[in-house]
Amino acid sequence: MTADRTLVLASASPARLGLLRQAGLDPRVVVSGVDEEAISAPTPAELARVLAEAKATAVAAGSGDHALVVGCDSVLDLDGRALGKPKDAADAVERWRAMRGRTGVLRTGHCVIDTATGKRVGETASTTVRFGTPDDAEIEAYVASGEPLHVAGAFTLDGRSAPFIEGVDGDPGNVIGLSLPLLRRLLAELGVRITDLWA
């Protein structure tokens, strides 16, 4: 049943694509075009889930009858506020000054749609992030690199901010952008073994 299935990643994130490829998968990438600013939810966890579902839904509509569409979206939950990508460099600096020496929770919403059946499953994965204490000069240098402007929460585990992260409690892949263990469970709910999708 899964030999002719196409895995579609509804995300432009190179980090998510990299995680899937490292796990033996070779998805087709289709960017959803969803206006993230137009979507709201009462909690950061719910916002991540709703955004993931919106992205998967938008891409599933044009993905044919044999696709498994994976939508994801991440936000940093800091004091109950959902922090996505910073607006600009000044916003990124302010964020890092607020985060250093503290903990936040990276929430990544996941939604998988089976276009063959129309069935969809979704869940939000959460990983606690313990931030280090970069000084102002280090924060300025990091923001000047441009990296934090393109990632949720203004940081990533697999880039220049890695030295400023003391550790994580939970799935580190979730912080990078996608929880492979959760994806495996969601695919299983749709009757698909992740091993059957290996390239």
C-alpha cells in the first residue's frame, strides 16, 4: 500500500528537510503560502498545531491522490507568549536578552494528511530549552549573522546559536523543526510504517 506513496513536506524549512533526509526519507517540498500572521490561537501549543494543520491542508489540496502531506510549524513558548520569527534585528536582540539564563518550551505542531483517504492526524510536540548566558557582544554578533531572523524563537540547535544553548529536555529534533518519533506515531495512526517510506 505504501510503495507508491509520495511524502510531501509542506514547509520551506531546510532544517526540516534535512532531518527527514537524515532519517532515510526523501520528501517532495511544496511551500504552503499560508499567511501565518492571519492565524491566531489561545495558547502557543495550540497556535503551533493550527498553523501546521493550515499548511498541510493548503498543500494537500494540490498533491494528488497518493500523497502523505506533512505540515509543521514551531513557536517558542516563553512565559505563555508564542514567539515565532523575530520581526527584525532589534526584535531578535531584545528576545535574546529576555531568554538568556532562562528556559522556554519549543512547541512544534505536526499534521499529516493522507490524500488517499482524507484522514488527518496531528499533535504538538514540546521540548524544554535551557538557554545559556551570552553577553551583549555575543548576542549582537549572532544577530548580525542574520540566522535568528529566519527561525522560530530567534535560535536553532543546529547553527550559530548552538553554543548559547545549555541543553534541552525532550526531543532535540523537535527544536530543529520536526519530531521524528512523533511523525512515526502519526504515520502509524494512518496505517503507514515510516520504514516503508525510506528512499
